[in-house]
Amino acid sequence: MTKTSAPVCVVGVGMVPFTTPGRSDSYDVMGERATRRALADAGVDLSLVEQAFVGYVYGDSVSGQAALYGLGPTGIPVVNVNNNCATGSSALWLARQAIASGAADCVVALGMEQMTPGALGSVFTDRPDALARFNESRHQHQGTHPSAPTAAQFFGNAGQAHLDEHGTDPAVLAHISVKSRRHAAHNPYAVFTDPVTVEEVLGSPVIHGPLTRLQCCPPTCGAAAAVLCSDELARQHDLDTTVRIRAQAMTSDTAESFDGDPRLLVGHGITRAAADAVYEDSGVDPQDIPVVELHDCFTANELLSYESLRLTPEGTSEKFILTGENTYGGRVVTNPSGGLLSKGHPLGATGLAQCAELVWQLRGQAAGRQVDGARLALQHNVGLGSACVVTLYEQV
């Protein structure tokens, strides 16, 4: 999953403000703009880029080329990536591997998404559903709700299983939404920045299980990009080598994911495996990480992720939240950007937006959401179907 290798520097990042469907530019315009910003941030000319990995979920083949050709057709390999909600981080994972292996010295990773309103659904209905195994397992063990959105059923069931096992008050989930909005208020790239109260979150319409509408991330549009370089090339061109990827792991499901525990079906197990691989490879204790961007597509998944990433011991997420250990002044600041719940979740762009936020944090450029003294940062991105990518960054 991860092996110590040549240093990989994140020399530039860029993104466009996320927005709701119907209000964004087209995917190619957003992708081009985010890439231009990342290149400018890096101080890298396009001629230095040797490969590009472009992630998106909803789009035709070679959409990556359509976006990057706006900067100029360079003749370099452009690989299009689709791994559901972990798409952006999958592109980042491939870009890091290209440099760490010595195959390239400068690579662009781009994630973009132009979404439509409403719940996620399959585009192709004339062929087997890629999530058929997951739907069958959910139906067998938890049943199927005739009207609730599919993703909300997966994550609502997972959240309920955690609440039931540990006797957690469902209202604690609402505190995650409140925290998310409070953080997003300082993020100019976020969609939802108005504060909400616990009462407002709990009073919003019930979607499925313990989840209300204000506990579910909305479909959004946006793009984000990163420029990765080898240490040697970065020093040759006097680039900023402040931020490096110290360790990274990517995982997918094992047989136990389908054994009946709804938490494993949404990535609790593969997150734990990826995180443990990163900690082992880096020698870093999760208790020493001060800032984390994690995959809060639903409040229930943030609750689960605290424990699967070992930010707090199993069964202690309720106390972790209610004592403020997950925010400024606590042990670790989770989702300073506002996360998927408030910043927005344009599926292909999410992983690279997380990357941008953490690079800004480690450079000390996060303005009103800056985590003081951050020298390590953790990123967690998961997609149903499944894929999980965990990335550890360090300031050097």
C-alpha cells in the first residue's frame, strides 16, 4: 500500500471557489483555471510538466484533455481517473507514484466536477451497477428504504450502528455540522458559510436514520489542482519545497466489508488499513497530528473517521466532539476548510481541495482558519465501491 521512497514535494496548489450546480463555469474552464493557479503558485512553467492525472466522476472520456488543452496541448501523457468520491486523491496518489518511482520529475494532479442538483445516481442503467455487491449486502443486512437516497442509506445505517453499539446520543452528530459551518466561515472557497445551531440541524428534514438534511453534503461544482515535483527538480528551479508527502496509502475492500457491518461497507475498515499503513511507514503517531482534512460526506462518516483514523480511541467520538477536541483549542483541528459538509463536495475535486487546504496550513497561509504551529497534516478521502486514500504531509 505504501513504501518509503524518494521525496515528493507539493510545490504548488490552486483551486476555484466551489459553488452549487447551475452557477459554475463548465468543467473544462474550472479545471483549466485551477491548474493555472497551481502552476502560478508553484512558479512552474507548463513546459516542465511531464505527466498529468485528471480526476472526475461525471463526465465523458478524455475530459481531462479537454481541460488541460486550455493551457496548451503539450503532448504529455494525460490519464483520466474515476474512483467515485476518492477520485481526486486517486489522481494525487498516481502523481506521487510517478515521481517517487523516478518515472517523472514534475506532474500535475487535477480534480474537477460539474454536477447536477439532487441525490447521486447511476448514469448508465443498461448494464450492471458497479455498486451491486454493496447494495445487495445493504439490502440483506439492513434492508432498503424505498425513497431515501442510496448514499444516505449507506452512511445513515453506518452511523446508526455506531450509535447503537456505544450508546451515543444521535444529537451529537449535529455538533459536527455546527463545527463545519463555523470553520467554513473563514474559507473564501466554501459554499455554505452561514452559521447553524444544533437545533436547526436537528430540525431540518430527516433524510435517513439519524441523518437530517443539514448533516448531508450537497452536490457542488469546482476544481482543484496540485503540482508535484521531485526534490532534485525543485531545488534546480528554486521552487518551494516547504511541503512534502511523507507517506501515502490507498486501499480497497476485502471480504469482511460485506459481512454485515454497515460501517465496514462505507469504508471504516479500509480507512483503518490505509491510516495504519501511513503511520507505520512514516513512524508518526496519530496523536501528534494537529490538523486533518477528512471525508465528512455525512456527519456519520466524520464520527466514524475520528476512530478509524485513530484520532480518538474506539467508542470515544461522542466525548471527542462534545469536549471540543476536534476543533481549534482542542487536540486536533478537523476540516478547517469546512469539509465536504460546508465547503462542498464536487466529487472529483474534493481530494485535491483537501490537498490545497493542508498545503496552505503547513505553509502558514490559511489566514483566519490557520492552525498554529502545524508541521504535520493528514488527508483522508474515501469513495464507495470502494477506494480510500490517506496522505500524510510534512513541513520541512
